[in-house]
Amino acid sequence: MKKALVKFNELGFLALSVFIIFSLFSFTSAFDMPDINLMDNEVRSFSKGWIRDADGYIIEFNTPFHLEVKENESLVIKNTIPDNINPGDVVAFKAYMQSVVVKIDGDTVYDIGTEYSNYLGRDFGSFWVFVDTVPENVGKEIEITLFSHKPAYRGYAPEIFTGNRAAMLNHIYSQKGLWIILPFAITIAGALIIVLSFISALHNGINKAFFYLGTYIFIMGSWLLGESGILQIISHNTYYVTRAPLLAILISPVAINLYIKETVPMKNRFSANIIATLSVINAAVNLGLEFFNVSGITDSLVISLALIAITCVYYILVFLVEAIAYKNEHARREFFATAVFFVFIFIEIGAFYITGQKETSYFMLIGLSIFSVLMITYRVRDYRARVRQMEESEYFEKMAYTDALTGAKNRARFIDDINCITEPEGVVIVQADTDRLKHINDNFGHSFGDQAIMNTYEVLSKHFEQLGDVYRVGGDEFTVIVKNADEDNIIEIIGAVRREMELINIRCEYDFSISLGFAKYDASLDKDIYSTAIRADQEMYDDKKRLRGTVFQTKIPVMFT
């Protein structure tokens, strides 16, 4: 009955989920339900009836339209604001590497990119222009001045719309759809990987592969976000908004070179380092020239894109050779992911120039999404393997430095630790030895002898664990290294050890005792810390002299309840 109910609930949930999802996409049209959405989605075209007055020669056209203008000439277009403008409406269009001045009835209402001292470079970047209007503007002349140094954008009049801000934002979203969500998700993923690389650095040392991967994904995501126009909504940083795609073109070859260098072991890295160096120099020179207003990043865009292409071709060939000739598993994985991405980049670059260099398409976004998923998967897999390897290494290291019987640090660890003491001032060495272990083994068996050794370690560990480390350095011999301890405190602890030793002795079937001795480093007596250990050993053997003339006894153990 119970299993039948569980099965019914599972099938019922599945059926209800399918029905609800189906209803979301069908009921509105099936029942002709009214639209109660609070967002005004009405965007009106304002592309007809534009004119350009060029030396008395009037050209009438509809946007988008490309007009011939001279090299240092601005494109000035005019129209009359239509009567369907509502309160709160804007005139909107996307500017492509153009400075923009908008005048209504002769008054400047929008001006960006014309004051060269307020921004870097010769061209302002691509961005959406929203010009506020009021009902009084109806029927008045609107004049738009556009200027760009780039031939592809010089004389280009973009498509123009009117509508309220909410409608325009919805229009921008609807134009791109999923192609806006993906760049945003990729950029966030890149930022998270960078943060995680620093968090992991606190525990295992910085993982450069993760850091460079996150950086590269963030750079490419920013590039695509900048092309989508969505950055104006999520960031107030004008430089980032307008320069993100260009900056990404500059430094993406550097980031991918550094990432590959950290992740793929290769026989020859010289050429890879040369490409990375050229990319660094190209980025530095471009940014320097832009900073001093000598030229813009777009002026040498061909060089930057060529470096990206060279990087693509070089690594595809290198990965292919490494995978086939040297059976490099890392290279084989990277070849597949990188080849897919680079193929999409080549298609993107081709489409960019074929379509007139206005906007990037979706090829690079698709390639970047595939590349990001594959690379993150590979890095997570490598990270898990590295963690597993570290755990195994720590386990074997622990086994190598841990005494199997007591769990104490062994002689090998003692030698390493005492060799690390470069400033022995204040160090105390305590030597301890389980008395009459041979008699215990011979008369009661080795299991009792092992118990005597474990009792010795437990007593020493209990009383010295707050001050120093206890080592089993021989069969029945133990050493304690105490740093910055007071001799009176050591004497007090040894007294506590002796008292507990007597309590254990009462419960044992044999005489149980420990011989103890200690010495504190004294520069006037000791050449080094090893001399201190020898003095402590002598003190321990002096303590053992108390057993001379005594007889080993077998006792009836006292049982405590």
C-alpha cells in the first residue's frame, strides 16, 4: 500500500507539472484572455521622413541608411517629431562608434562623445541613446548629429524608435532574447571563478589555471554584454560600458595564452610566450596611445584581431601535434574545446566584416558558451583529481611520519623537526623510556609490552600536548620537544607524569614505570640542540639507575569499578 501511494504521488506530480506548463503557453490564446501586463510594450518606428541637407542638396531617406560623408565631416539628419509622442516617451537609437548631439527646436537636449577631454580614444563606443521628450515637442524639428572616425560607421544613420523607457528596454531585450541572458550568465560565471580561485588559494595555494580561466571567461562575457547593449542597464561605469568589447579584443589573447600555459604541459613554449608577449605589447601600446589621445583602439583593430587569429591557429596546431605525437591527454581535451570556440570566432570575425562591422552576431556567443562549459568541467575534474592526489599524498606522508602502534610522531619526523630548530634558545628536550620492557615481553607476551608502550605515550601526550610534540624515537624510547618552556613548569609536569604512572602501575599485572630526564638548551654547555638532547638522555639514564638492585615482580592486578 505504501509503495502504491508513493508511485501515485510521483506520477501525479509529473502529470500536474506537464499540464501546468502546457497551460501557461496555451490557455491565453485558447480562451482569448485579456492582456493585464503592466509593461507598455508599444515601440513605434521613427525611421521615415529623415532628411539630410548637404550644401543645399536635400536627401530624404528612411533609417537605417548609410550616407556618403567626408572623412572629418559629421552626419546631420533632421525630422519632425511626430504627433503620437506621449508624456514620458523617448527617441531612441543605437550609436555605433559615434559621438551624438541631439537638438530639438534648436536647443541641445543630448550631447555625448563630443568633449574629447572627457573620454579616452577617438571614438566613444557603441551605446543606446535615449532622448527625453515632452508633449510640447510635437511638430518641432529634431536634429541628430553623428560623427565617427571609422569608415564603417561614418555616415551611418541607425534605425530610430519612439516609446516610453520601459517599452524601449523591453524592445532591446526582445531583440536579443536568450542572447542577452547567456552573456550575462557567462560574465557572472567568470567573476565567480575568479573569486573561487582566491578562496581556494587560502587553503591550497592560488590556482592560476582557475584564475586565468575565470578572467578569460569574464573578459569574453563582457565583450558580448557590451555588444548586446545591456551593460547600460546594469553598470554606471561609462568607460566599461562603451569600451568593454574593444578592451576584450585587446587583452583576450593575453588571457587565453596565460590560461593555456597553466593547464596544458607542452614540449615547446617559446612560441607561445612570444605570442603572449606580442599581445601584451599590443595592448599596452594601444592603451597608451588612447590615453594620450594619439589614436583609438579601433584604429589598430586589425592588428588586435590578427593576434587573436594567430593565437587561434597556433594553439589548434600545437594541441593537434601534442595530442597525436606526444599522446598529451590535456592537449587532446583542450584541442576539442578550443577548436570549437576558435572556429566560431573565425566565423564571427568573417560575419563582422561581411555585415559592415555594425554588431557581432551569435556565433562567438555560442562558441564561448560551449567553451566555458567544457573548460569549467575540465577544471573541476582536474581540481577534484588534484584534491584526491593531495589527500593521498597527505595520507602517505602521515604514514611515513607516524608510529603505527601509538599514533605518535616517529623517529623520521623527530629528525626533520629537530633539524628545523635554527634558534634553540629556550628549547627543552625531554627523554623518556619505558622501564623493563624486555621483562614484560618475556614474561607476559608482546601484547602486554605493546600496552606498556602505549601507556607511556598516552601519559606523555596527555601532560605535554599543550607544550610540545611527543615522538616515539625507538622501541621503548620517547622524546618530547618543548619550545619556550620554563624549567619549573617542566619539573611540575614530570611530577604529574610520575603520579599518573603510579596509578597505572596499580592496575597492571607487572611493574610499570617510566624513566625521565630533561635538559634545557644552554649556549655555555651545548654546541647545538643535539647536545641538549644528549644531556637529557643522560638525565634519563640517571633516573633509570633507581631500578638497580630491584626485582621485576608479577602482581595480581587491582580492578577498578
